[in-house]
Amino acid sequence: MNEIDNRVETARKLGSDPTLVLHGGGNASVKLIENDHAGRIVKVLRVKGSGSDMATIEARGFTGLRMEDLLHARSKESMSDIEMMDYLKKSMLDPSEPSPSVETFLHAFIPYSYVDHTHSDYILALTNSGMKHDEIKKILGNVLVVDYVMPGFKLALKILKIVGKITPDVEGIVLMNHGLFTFGVTADESYSRHLKIVERAKKFIKEKIGSSPFHKAYKKNNSFAERLPELRGIISKNFKKMLLVDQGDRALEVCLSEEGKAFASSGPATPDMLIRTKYDYLYLEGKEDLNKAVDSFVKTYTDDYKQYVKGFPMHDPFPSVIVVQGFGIITAARNMKECRIIRDQIVHSFMVNATANVLGKQTFISRKDAMEMEYWPLEEAKLKKFVSRPMEGLISLVTGAANGIGLETLRKLAQQGSTVIGVDISEDIVRVASETSEQFKTEVKGYAVDLTKPDAIREMVKDIICTFGGIDLVFHNAGILKSEYIEEVSLDTLMKHFEVNSLAPFVLTQETFKVMKKQGIGGNYIFNITKNLTNPGPGMLSYGSTKAFTAHLCHYVAKEGGKYGIRSNIINPDKIFKNSKIWENGVLEARAKAKGITPEEYKKSNLLRREVLPEHVANVVVALANEDTFGATTDAMIPVDGGIL
């Protein structure tokens, strides 16, 4: 195995342990001899590139830089972050490779072939406990301990000053409130040193605190679930957010503990988490005025921003972490992926902070330093480049989503970045949702539900609230159609149409309308009715009449929901055959026969003489969901029928 393969192997081992590395954190490097573009032999530092994940990193994830250039920077007294990144880019062997780590100079200045860096929970528990350097050395062995310095060239220069102290028996460098660096002649040497040092910290901590650093003080209480839409609405004033509710064992341990309340203003485990978690989190007892609680949080954040930040626009000041006494940990972000990252970071922070407090007194960097880290110019530059998808933050629900119009709409909404709930009586919806989620890299959840069962609808809505925090858009698409003339219609057939086409949309609307009102951030209903509403044809009594009920439901939602910013509109498609089950079992043939034409002629029997596709309908739904396009439109009907002959 060559040097880069060794580098990849041990980096992955470190990256696969969440107590060491979380979500793109950590770092690793190796110094090699390579040929440059001109064939010259050069010494190269290969360091983890931007966007690489230590757990899955491959050789191409390590960016190459000329060591001669990097070592030349030792003569510089200072370098801004922007100047540093410009210097590093000019030092890259291949400009097409990912941007190198901000800690590249530090890796270059340490005189060993392999360097590893993690944010080990156990190391952070020691450094965040207020322990003195000598106390930490006594626990960890022959390590150098350095006070916190913000990552970048300043930190590299600080390490450069102690390079002379890195004798062969020194095993690593501990950065207070930051993490651990180890190094070695081989990948295995650096890796084994890392594990040994972490294990010493772990052994010491286990002996001191036993099984848990938390002290239970409160009883479990699930009543806050009803207030999730209200909370979501309040913290979504700048843009819509998801809520991820964690009620797992660790989350419950935190929210039932004294520490869950005590650490609300203590900061996370390590400064790199601040960009997502913020310094503070919001602690709720569960019954207080949520507006006042959030306003107080926002004021504290805004005051810190005004005092410590210059030159950058203020980030969203609302909490991204909320701990509710006896209920759980809630994280908020534009999408569920971000919610999960924040959740993982804060859960690890709780363990670190609680442990640090048992060992001494939990301490973190100052609010000034924290704001400097959160508004780091390098991160601000990344934020400027980031463009969220148009419907990110929107929570949409589509019924009849396993095929036809519903499936195409599910896919279009997911493609736009919306979190989508697909509902269908078919179990296929679970697979369809999973595949759509994977394809478009957004959260799509499938519910196999019989919508003719009101209790099943109510339970589904409750589960959606506990999963995502609310609902913004409902597309009523599910329906059945059986073509029969008046004298042939049985009461059973009529009632079945009523249950699916009328009762189900009514119950789902009633339940979700309550949610949208609690959120206070508007809402959107789109009803798939039918051209039969305005142009009824013979043999469609059961279908057309029950759809007419639902059309009136749409009108009443518009009338009663307008003052809450809730829009409600109708689309009237006609003859949508592609992937649609509604036209199966001879329905298409029967309708064509009634018109005296062939099925193929029937598909194109409109003014445009073209088949209307599910994609046409789905695109209209997406347009109606767009506030910039149809934000001032409600109680309207839009035909999608090719023009009625």
C-alpha cells in the first residue's frame, strides 16, 4: 500500500467515529514527493480539501500544494484570511482540485509526514472544563497544550512558535476548546497516537463521572407536540424552516436534566459548530408565551451582533436549537439534512459540556470570539455563493402520489427543494418517496393511508407535525372515477365516490387548516377538481357531483383562510392518461365509445389536439405554490385541458 492509500485508510478510520469527527469536520494530511505539470520533482502536502468527508474520503479528496511555497510563508508576520486563501490557491499543484483546508499551513509547519486532527468529545471535555495546561498534560501524557486561537494563519504561526518543542517523544498537540493534532512518520503512527491520547482522556473521564454526567430533574411530558406549528411559525419569520424533533434516549436525558436548562448560554463543544448552532440555544419549559421567549432570544443575538460584528449582514437571529423541558431537543433549518447536522452537533455538545462541568467548570470561548468565528470571512464568502433551491423550507403534502399527476407533482416539488409528504392507498408510495428523495436530495416521506378513514388522516397529520413541525401546502389529488349513467348508479358507488372525492379532502383540509392557522405564516391549498365541474358530460354523475362538493370546499377555504394568508385554488385538468390508474379497468374505452371515437382520438379530443400530460398539471401546481408568481391569487380556477371542444 502506498503513502496516499495509507493516508486514506487511517483518515477514514478517524472519520467514521462520531466521537472524533462530525459532518465534514476533522482534518488529515500527508507530505509526498510528486511530479508537477512540467515533470519536475516537488515536495507536496496533500491535505483534506473543502467538501471532503473524513469518513468516506478518497485519494482525490486530498488537495496538493507545493511545500516550498507553504514553508516560505513562515517568514510572514501576518496574513488575513482572504490573503491566506489566495496564497494557498496560488500554491496548489492543480488549480482544479478542491480548495485546501484553512489549517493547511499548520499541517505544513508540523515536521512530520502524517498529521491528523479531530474534535474528540473526550479531549474537548477536558479542555472545556477550566483545567490548567499542566493538569491536561498529566492526564494525556507527553502533549503540548496551546490556548485557543481562531483557525487560520494566526493558529499556524502559534504552532510554528512551538515546533521546536516537538521532540520525538511528543505525541500530540492539544488546542484548548478546539481539539487534538497528532503526527507521525507513518500513517499508523499518527493514527495510533491519536487513539492512545483519546483513550487516556476517556479513561480519566469514565473514572470521574461514571455512566452519565446528567442529573435528572424533570418528568417526561409530550404535550408540547401540539405547539410545534406555533413554534415553527414564529422562528420562520425570515424564511420557512423545518423542525426536527429528537426524542431519542440522549435527547430525553438532556431535556429531563438540570444541565439541559443550565447550559442554554454556555456555547457548543467547539467553535466550528457555532456557524450552525449559535452560541445560545432556546430553553422552554413548555407553557410560556413562545413569542416572548423567541423575541428575548432574538434580542440577545442581535445585541451581540451589533456589539461585535462589522461589515457583514446579520445572520438569521432565530434559534436553531430549542430544548423543551421533558419533551426533547428540536433543531430548525431550511432542510432536514441541516436539521440533522445541527442535532448531531448539539447532542455531542451536551455530552461535552455536561462532562466538562463535572470535571471542573464548563468554559468556552468569549462571545466576542464566538461572533468572530460565526462571521468568519471565509464562511461568509461561502454563504455568498450558496443559493438555496426555490422551495427549500416549504413542507408540501400530495395525495394520490404513487402515480400519474400526484407522482409527477411529488417529483417536481422535490426537484424544487420542497420537503414533500406523499400519500397514497398503495404501499408503493413508500418506495416511490424513497426513490424520489434519493434522486433529488431532499426529504420525501411516503404514507400508505386509506383517506376514507378520518382517524387515519388525523393520526397521519399528527405524525407529520412531530416529524417536520408543520405543513404549508396541500395538493388534493387523490380520486376515483367510475362512469355510470343515472339509472345505473348504485348508492354504494355514489358513497364510495363521496368518501374518496369529498369526505377525504374535507377531513384532511380541516386538520391541516388548524395547523396553518397555528403557524401564522400563511398556507396553500390546491384542489384537483375536473373540467367536469364546469362542463359536465353524461355518465359522470358520481364523479362530477362529489368533485363539485370539493370545489365548494375550496371556495370556503379561500373565504375563511384569506385573513390568515391561506390561499386556495382549483385546477381543472381533463383527460390525463399517462400513468393514471383512474382510467384503468375499461374507463378510457367506455368514455371513448360514448363519444363515438377511438381511445387514441379521445386522448387528444381538445382544441389543441394534443394529449395533456401529468407534467402539464404538475407544473401548474408548482407555479401556484410559488408566492412570487401566484402569491396574490386565491379562489381561482385554472384549466389544464388543452381547450374544451
